[in-house]
Amino acid sequence: MTQAPPPAPPMMAPAPPPPPRRRNVPGRVRTLTGVTAAALALLFTALAVGSSSARDGLQVIGRDAGPQVVATAGLYLALSDMDAQVANALLMGNGYAERRADALARYESRRSEANQALLKAFQLSGDDPAERRTVQSVLDGLGRYERLAGQALLLDERAGHAPGPPPAEVVATYRQATDLMRMVLLPQAYNLTLENGTIVRRTYDDKQLMLPLLRAAVVVAGLLALGCLLALQIFLARRFRRVFGPALLVATVTTALALVFGSNVLSQDQDALREAKKSSFDSVLTLARTRAISNSMQGDQSRYLLDKERADTYEHTFLDKSQSLFYVPAGNLETYQAKVTKGETKVLGLLGPELIGPRGRDVATAFAGFQAADADLRKLALAGRDNGAVAARLTTATQAFDAYDRAVVALAGQHEADFERAIGRGENALDNLWRLLPFAIGGIGLLLIAGVWPRLKEYR
């Protein structure tokens, strides 16, 4: 018989899959939590750096260098008014004792203002040798001017002449003084303001470049942190078969709010810096220069009556300065004044529509009145009525100039108020951010721990 083959061994069941390695889950949770915490730290670091950069710009432009530059811009006004008051005193002779005393008192007041402006300019110069040399040169020149002006005033007092042109010796001494002022000191003062203004311009340009980059960094870091929070919640929900944890949901919403609020604050600060610099600070500086040029024009009126030999020169100088403020194409002062009184102005002057706008209509009207008073004054001088011209210079012309100057000051005050509001708005936004930032950091950190810690405890 044939032996039957042995039975086949029974089939073995396939091996069950290995149980999940539970020890890897806590490690992955810790890793995701660490990455999320790092992303949150990056977000708050970007917010801190961005807000710190914005505050530095607001501080420099709004509280430190900006106001000091405006103060140094007053140097030009103080110097030009010093020379104008000397010309006024010489023109009055012995006929206006009280007015002469007032003119000399104003001269001393302006000299004190010039010294204070120079001190601030020296402080702003820092370690820059070129700016310090400019300040020293103005100081030296101012000393020479004071000596010449003092000699002219002393000679004039001894002469005791009637109102009008003083003796030739007085005029010759004053010529040296006013030439020094107009050709040396005033250009140096203007250059000094421009040099000091570079601090503000550099700060503004730097912040306009940095703030958009820092704001973009805040947005990227915030989106990264939100992505990490969502990834952590999805992992925990899938691994532990639970719905999203409320703590992590609140942390996600709080992070989103911090991102939106922080990004908005940086945007507000950038806009505040732009408004403060472009729309306000530059306008205030321009109006400060306008007042200085205008005051020098008033001095040219006195010099026109004071120095007969240079009368044509001072008339042309008056026209040049007038056109630098309100430009009208005209070949002579008479034509210019006729057009200005009719309201014909262009946009090329310092006080064009881009600066004064609807708020500066009073300035344009007062300027036209000042030009009309000047025209009347020159008609009296050309008619040989020196006493009448001097009286017109000290009454109607002065009143018209004072009205014009008040209008310029009022317009400058409006721009200064705009400047303060812009800086204050930017600072308030930063203050609110810094009040909320510590609570946001602490709250999100606690919520992150509250959302992760219970899951980790399950593995203990």
C-alpha cells in the first residue's frame, strides 16, 4: 500500500501590527508646542522692534531734533530783525524818541533770541566739525556786526539829525554792518538750519524705509504663529480623538487680534510720521523762513529811505524777496504790486497754494495790503517828502506788516497744532500697544500651557 502523505501543517495567522509607540506622542506634542512658542516669540519680538523703531522716530522728529530745528530757524528771523531795528532807529533820528527806544529794546531782545538759537544749534551739531565751525563763524560774525551797529547808533545819536537819512558817516558805518548781515550772517544762518534739518530728514527717511519692513515681518511672524497654533490643535484633536480645546482656540483668537492690532499700530505710526514731517514740520519751517524774509523786507523799507545812494538796490532786493514769497511775473516793483493787489499770484513762491491752501487766504490778503502800503510809502519818497515817507514807514506800513505777520503766525500755529496732533496720535497708539502687549504675551503663554499640559499628563 502506498502511504498517505503527511497532513500539511496548519496555516499560521498573520502577526498583529505592533502597538503604537505611545512614547513618541509626548515628544511630538512638545516639539509642536516649542515651535508654536518660538513663532509667538518671533511675533512679539517683531512687534517690540517695530514699535520701538516707530517711537524713536516720533521722539526725534516730534520731541527732540524737530522742535530744536524749528527753534534754530528762528535764528534767521532774529538776525534779520536786529538789522531792521538798527535801520529803524537810524531813520527816526531825534523825532521819535519813544519809538527809537522801543526799536533798541527790540534789538536787544532779538540779540538774546539769536544767542539762544545758536546755543541750540551747537547742541544739535553734536560731534560734526563742519556744523560747529558754522556756529562759531556765526558767533564771530555776530560780534563784528554788533560792534559796527553800535558805532553807527552812537554816531547817529551824536549827530541828532531830523527824521530821515542820517549823516554820511552814519550811513557808511551802517553799510558795513548791513552788508555783513545780509551777505554773510543770514546765508550762514539759513545754511545752519538746513544742516540741522538733516537730522530730521535722515530719521524720517530711515523710518519710512524700516517701518514697512518691520510691519511685513510682524505679518509673516503672526501668520506663522497662527499656522503653528492650528497645526497643534489639529494634531491634538486627531491623536486624542477630541474636539478642539477651548484654551488653544482662545490663544489663536488672541494671537490673531495681536497681529491685527500690532500691524495697524505700525501703519498708524508710519502715517503719523508722514503727516508730521511732510504736512506739518516742513510747513512750519517754510513759514519760519517766510517770517524771516518778510521781516527783512520791512528792514529794506527803512534802508530804502535811509541810504539814498543804494535806494535802487534795496528796492530790487524788496522785489526779489516779495517774489520769493508770492511769485508774479513782473519786471519792476510797481508792476508787481499792482498785480498782487489784484490777486494775481502763482504757485512758485514759498506761500503758494500748496502751502497756505484755503486756510491761508488771510495771509494772501494781508500780504497784498502790505504791498499796497509799501507802494504809498515809495510814492512819498519819490515826491521828496522824506518826513511823510518816514511817518508812513512807522505807521501805515508798520501796521500793514504787523497784520500780515500775524496772519503768517496764525497759519504757522495751525500747522504746529497739526504737527502736535500727528505726533500725539502716533505716541498714543504705541502707548496702547505697550499696555496690551505684556497681557497678550502672558495670556497666550498661559493658554498654550493650559491647552497642552492636560494632554501630556495622560502619559504619566
